[in-house]
Amino acid sequence: MSVDNVTFESLNLHPLILRAIEESGYTNATPIQAQAIPEVMAGHDLMASAQTGTGKTAAFSLPALNLLATPHASKSRGPRILVLVPTRELAAQVNEAARKYGKFIRARTVSIVGGMPYPLQNKLLSQPLDILVATPGRLLDHMERGRIDMSRLQMLILDEADRMLDMGFMPDVERICASLPAERQTLLFSATLDGNIGRIAHQILRNPKTIQIATQTEKHENIEQRLHFVDDMTHKNKLLEHLLIAPEVNQVIVFTSTKRHADLLAEDLYAAGHKTAALHGDMTQGARNRTLTKLRHGDVKVLVATDVAARGIDVAGITHVINYDLPKFAEDYVHRIGRTGRAGNTGIAISFASNMDRHQVRKIEQFTGQRLEASVIAGFEPKRAAPRNDGPSRSGRPGERSGRPSNSRPGDRSSRPANSSFGDRASRPNGDRANDRSFGDRSSRPANTSFGDRVASDRAPSGYPGNNTGFKPRSQDGNANSRPGASRPEGNRSFAGRNEGSRDGNRNSRPEGNRGGDKLAGPKGNDGVRVARRPRNFA
């Protein structure tokens, strides 16, 4: 059947589900929804592939909720629908969609992921539930402890199966599948159905229907992709600052290669006047949820993240994605830029690369089958000529991984001039940032005071949204090694709480009460008020 202009009413969904869809403002189904929903409602196993941002979550959550509209004969407390996802952010997205579309049929949804306290999870699992959204490792842990009854399970959904394979979750997934009832319906959604994904799918699915709307390598028609070559870290930071203050930028995700660099860059961007937050895997689930909530509400304009945010973030206001560091694997590039230009909107994806990154650029071009055109901004031209780019090599295989990470070492700040500021900015940018009540009034700061020239009385605002702990003040001699990481996640005792050069885990320098937070940039003292830091180098 044609997938153009298919309405949800024509898909024979339950009236209460249609009512929730209508309240959400949707009328027509996307191509993946129009093809997948009838097959699932007919009881078939399904293998589906579609480009990110095309509505895959609703494609499986709507028919799953339609199944729940009919009461089950068994009265056990176990779930009827199990959704396995690779990341916490994706679990939150699926959980939110299930609650939004299932609110009138009163579907009971529970999310079980790593980072949540076990007592809370045990309490949630002891109550009756209909939909269980979980990451494989934590679910397997609870199943082995006998805390989940899977006797009435009717549908298993594997979302982002290719990512679970990349992260090494497939052995856990196979063990989970072996423990589930044999009479079940299984759905697999993945960005690609090639290679090992196809082999695994045929092991756990029975005579599946296959739907392939668009391949992962297909061009993002609504995303403008740019490539900027940079000379060094100073050049990169000046270019980043120029891009962030552009009037067309609404919200932006800046991707870095490491968790530590995400914290450091978020701190420097905050000091430069941007509403900034960090997001990475060392943060507790509560801190990550609060950060994403602020992003959705517009309280955070610049999110500095690792690849943990490359999937599972669906925020309509994200207009730009900036690859501050190129991804290690070419396929992650597709998921990074897919955070913008979602649901028919347009977006801009910008990548920074040095001459030493040319091989990684070539891998990305091979994987996407699309040439990345080098762009130059007047006043920010690279000193070195950009390497000649003849487009994707035909000798390379699409999807081939690069075993070589970006050669630009994000944590190396040795090339920064001693007293330089972020992007060599002479003063805080004008505009409404100075009067932003959420970020404190900085009007008392001298006009020409830049990052690196802050005086002892210049305190960062204590009202920075959601930051309960932030960064600790540096030692009086300005030694960067005394600074315990960019921020300490709740309960993490492995790194952020000790000095970088220390092996004894000494926590005496940690301000009392600092138990983590939202990973927002800027140091705080023991009283919860941010304090000034000594100048430090930033490359």
C-alpha cells in the first residue's frame, strides 16, 4: 500500500490511542509507521530499518499499546511488553512515548536502567506493570535474582539493535531471549540490517517481515553538512565561539570524544557566557534526566556531550550539531547529526577536522557515500591549506570501521597561550545573557574582564539552573592537577573525587556536601556559591 498521507485513523488503532495521538498533534503516519503498524497488529515478527528521526519509536509503541487495550487472561504482575534499548536516554524516550500515547488506556510503564538505585527498582518491579523498558545488563541482573515474572510476556522489542551489538550487549540479549516465553511476537528495529544484525535477527525472530524505509547511509536531505579544517585548539575554539554566537543558533549539541573533555569544554563555555551543560556516561541517571529536562525547556542552549547522547535525544529546538571531535566510528557520525533536522525540520551539522583527521573524514565519506565539502568562514581561515578531497573512495567498504581515533587530543591544552581566554574573547558577549535571572546578574563584572583574568571577587552565579555541586575551586597556586575533574557524578568514587595525580583517593579537598549534580559548568565553594578560579591555560 502507499505510505503517503496515511492517517492514523486508517490503521485501526484503538479509539483511546487515537485520542492520545490527536492530543499530541499528529494526524498522518510517517512511512515507517504506515508500514510497520499493520504488520505488527497482524501478529507478524518484524525486522525494520529506517533513518534516525523518522518516528521509529511510535512505529512499535503504538501497536504495542493497541495490544494492551485488550485485557490479558493472566493476572500476574509481570510485563506484557518488553522493550530492550542500549542507553538510558533512549529508555527515557521510549518510556515517555509509551506514557504519552497510552495515558487513556492507563498503560503502566516502568523503566529499569543502570544508575538507578536498586531499592527503587525493586519497588517498581513489585507492582503490576504492562510495559517494561530496560537496558540488557540491568534487566538480566534482575531476572537472575528472580524479581521479574515473564510468564505473560506477549511482545519483545529490540530498539537500536545495531547499537546494542556495537556496545557488546548481544550476549546478554540472547540470554534474555532464551528465558522468555517461546510464544511471543518479536520486533527488531535497527539503523542497518546488514552483517551480524541480520544473523542475530534470524536467530531470535520467526519468519519475520522486513521493512527498510531508508538505509543508514542515505543522505540527510534536510540537514546541511559542513566541514571546517582547523590548525590547532586555539583556532578550533575561536571558530566554535563564532558559531555559537550566531543569531540563527537556537540550541546546539557539541560532541566531544571523551567524558573529561566534555566537562572541561562545558566549563569554559559557561565562563564565556553560554547556558551550558555536560552530558556523559559518568553522570548519574538523575543528573542526566535533569540535564535533558533543562534542554527540552530551553534552560540549556549548548549541550556538550559524548556519544552517549548520539541516540535517544529528541528535542525539536536543536538547530545545530557540532562535531568538536570527530567520532571514532564512522557510523556514529550519522547518529550524531541525526539529533537535528528531526520530524521534517531542517538542521545544520558542522564538523571540525585537522589535517591529521583526513583519514577519519574519508571513512565517514565512505560510510555515508557522500562527500563532505570543506567550508571557510572569513576571518577564520586555516593557515594550512585543506587537504585535497576527492570524495568517497570506491575501494573502501561502506560501514567499515576506522580503528584510528581522531588525532586531535582533546585533553591536551599545552598549546594554549598562558593568559588566553576561551576563543580570545575580550569581554562577555552583550545581549540578554548578562540580565538572565537564571544565571545571575553579572553586570558588576568589568567590561574588559575575560576568562583567565578573573579577580577574586568575581563569582560565578549561584543560581545556575540545576547545578547542585558543579566544579570545585582550584588550588591557590593554579595547579590544574589539584582540580578533581570537571565535576563529580553522584556516587562515583573512581575518578572525580580524587586528585588527578593521586592514587590514594584522598577526598579531603572535596567541599562538604558535594555529592554530584547536573554536570553544569562552573566551580562552587562549600556554601554552594561558585567561587573564582585561578587563570589556567586553554588550548
